Amino acid sequence: MAYITGIERLGLERGMQQGMQQGMQQGMQQGEVAVLHRLLQTKFGEKFTDTYRQRIDKANIDTLLDWSEQVLSAQSIDEIFR
């Protein structure tokens, strides 16, 4: 068994924490993408095209949350993506 110094252990712990945080953020983003896809498909049907899906898939979490809120009041899909 290899000896790990205090500095190495601290580095490993920080790396693990960062990895867990990134994983949680990615999971939240993927969940938000799935919800937004479902909302738009339900509300706008075939007007929810691959172009919109691609924009959603590339968006950051803040943009996704903003778009999700706009779904409630939008009369057209274009209102959401202005």
C-alpha cells in the first residue's frame, strides 16, 4: 500500500469534491433539458422542431431555467427563444 502525504490527500479530496459538484451540475442540466423538451412538445407539438431541441441541448442551466419559466406564458414557441 502506497503512502499518501497530507498534501496529496488534500488534493485527492478537493478533486473528488470538484468531481461530485460537476456531476451534480451536469445532472441538474440534463434534468432541466428533459423537462423543457417535454413541456415544449406538449404545448407546441410539431412546432417544437429539431432546431429548438439543438438550442436547448447546447444551452447553459440559467438559460434553460429562463426558457422553462417562459413556457407558461408564451403564446408561440418563438416567444421563448427570442
